[in-house]
Amino acid sequence: MSTNTQPRSAASNQRRVAFATIIGTTIEWYDFFIYATAAGLVFADLFFKPAGDSIGLLLAFASVGISFLFRPLGAFLAGHYGDKIGRRAMLVLTLILMGASTTLIGFLPTYATAGVLAPILLLLLRIVQGISAGGEWGGAVLMAVEHAPRDRRGRAGSFPQLGVPLGMLLASGVTALMTGVISPGEAFVEWGWRVPFLLSFVLIVVGYIVRRTVEESPVFQEIAEKKEQRSVPAVELFKKHWLLVILAALVFAGNNAAGYMATGGFIPSYATDPDGPVGLDRTSVLVAITFAAAMWFVFTLLAGILADKIGRKKTYLIGFSAQVLTVFPLFWLINTGELWGLYLALGLFSVGLGLGYGPQAAWYSEIFPASVRFSGVSISYALGAILGGAFAPTIAQALVQATGSSTAVSVYLLIMTLVSMGAVLVLRDRPGIDLSINNQAEQEVGATIFDKRRGASTDDVDVVKTTV
């Protein structure tokens, strides 16, 4: 009987981890995307009105991007303490920080009632969101990947990744409900925009309860037992693995820049601008974004499965190839001004977004050594977000205003995607490598094609052959 109990217990724990990482990251990214959606729809008028319509919209999008500048701070802090005191504690803390800042945005006065204090408070809370997001992702993916069997890390790592499209789906769905049913028209501008932010409080309570039930990562338990924690993990990371950090950040940059065309509020703003070439209504566009989030979810999950079958590297290259093929049709279809064009554009674009995002958790976890892994994945992710999505909506808006055309935005996305493909080609696939602290020596070498020091299990294989 005991031989059957242990596998059932392990499987049950893995299900709890998967559920906790999905729920937690969904709530975190719901909070993040609610801000981006509101920035594209109403914040220019509510908080930056004295700057005028065009500059006000640029400032609203810039406020989306400013939080990315503080993601590395959150990544450094969460990475430092995640490598020293554990993954789970950081997961709970980042969830509470994100929820509190999002809820408080729902109570903020606007420029009309508080003057310049209103945008200042908005930016301060947005910065707290950025710090929280910078620490959230690393903890979630390590909990998922380090708990998983070697031959299922791709799928397990895709679970926290699913929180991003789910968060976007939830954020756009709630906002569409507010603009189309509960507070249409001026009611949304007057008070309806606040409700999605205030709902974050309820979600955060649920997420807190779920995450408290998850066991600590077995890799960190081993590190703690052996007292292998580094005093300053980030210093060791940059001293020994600075090239890995840069390459991993570049891998994420292209996908993040593309993703933030929709999630950062640019496409909702572009498609609903009454003076622009599209001129669709808010609710219809938000429902289309919700559809895109569902498509993104499906292809992110598929990417995790593919990563275990054909390797992380091949899956990434397929995803980025799909992204290259759709960056121009994306705006060609949107510019038809028809809803079918918007749906088709976002649906096609979501294929590359999902396939280029699903394998990230597993690959990041496998290229960084155990003792600095939290710092490595968190900081790389945060830097990639700055290079990619931080100011992508602002850049896109500036390009449209400067050229009068969306073609320049497609060229920008093409360049970012090609840069990421180059970084992917430089990194090695390492499926099945032992992630424990006992294998630190092997983990330290062979992660790039430039490093010839690699052992048998770091060969550039396509399929995981290790059995657990």
C-alpha cells in the first residue's frame, strides 16, 4: 500500500502547485492588465487631461511602462530573499502587494478633484505594482518547475504562464461588462472604471488562501538543509552568468513587446479612437481582446506540451516564426474597420504569442544554477519586460502619430521578434538536467553554444529521454 500512496501524494501535491500558481498569477496579471486597459481607455482624460488628448494618451501609456522600470527592483528583492528564505514566502508577499496597490487605485481621486496630486498618487501605486510583478513570476515558475518530474517540466512551467492570458481575459471581460452592461457611456468614465480595481481585494483573499496551502519547492528545501544559500545571490549571478541574463532577457523581449500591443492598451486605444482609421466601440473591442486572451491561453498550454515533446528551443522558434508572419497582417486586418478583421487579426497574432511564451518557465529554470535560480529567472524576466513591453504601447503610439500609419509599428515588432530569435539560437536546450543543488557543478556550464564545457545531460537534445 505504501508504494501506491507516495505517487498519489506526489501527484496530488503537483496538482495543488499547478492550481496555486495559475490562480496566483491570474490574479497578479488581472491587476496588472486592469491598469493597462484603463490607461488606454480613460486615464488620459481622468488623470492627464491638462496635457491635451495626444500628449495625455502618451502619458497614460508611459504610466503603464514606468512600472516596468521598477520590475528589476522587485526581481532583485524577491530573487535575493527567494534564494535565501524560500519561494513560497515571496509568492504570498508579492500577491498581497499587488492586490493592495490595485485596490487603492480604485479609490484614487481624479485630476478634476485633486489636481496634480492625482497623477502622482497613480504613478506611485503603479510603481508598487511593478515591484510586485517583478518578484511574482520567478517564484511562481520555480514552484511549478521544481516540483515537476523531469519529463513534464515544460507543461508544468506553462501553468503559471497561463495566468497571463487568463488575467488578460478576466481583466478585459470585467471591463467589457462594465462598459457594455453595468456602466455604459459616461457612467464608465464617472465611476465604472473603479469597480474592476476594487474587485482585486476579493481576488487577493482567494489567492492568499490558495498559496498558503502549497509546500515549499523541494529544490529550496534541499538548499536550506545543506545551508547552501548564497549571501548575495544577485552578485554571484552577474559575476558568473551575466551573459545568460542578457540572452534570457532578449528571448523574452520580442514576445513581450508583441503581447503588450494588446495587453498594454495600444490596440484597444487604436481600435476605439473615433478620429482614427478603425473607430469601433469600446465593448466590442474589449470582447475581441477577451477572445484573443482565450486563444493565447490555448497556445500557451500547447507550447508547454510541445516543449516536452520537441524541446524548448524548437517550440520557441516555431512561435517566433508565427509572430514574424503576423506582425504586418495584424494591422492590415484591424484597419479594415470591421469586427471580423479585428477578431482574425488578434486570433492569428495569439498563436505566436502563446507558442513563444509557454516554454519560458522551463527553459529559464534549466539554464540557471540552483543557488541563484530565483534571482536569475526573476531578473532576466524583468529586464526582458523593460526591453520589450515596458514602453511598447508608448513607442507604438508615437510611431503612429509621427508617421500617420501603423506600418511603422509592424516594423518595430518585426525587429524585436528577430532579436529574440537570435537569442534563442544562442542558448542551448537542456531538458532533463538535474535541477537540485547536488548538480550545481553541471548547471554552471554549457547553457550557451559558446560554452563547450557541458556534461552528458546538457546535450542539445530535442526530446526528454530521462525517466523519473
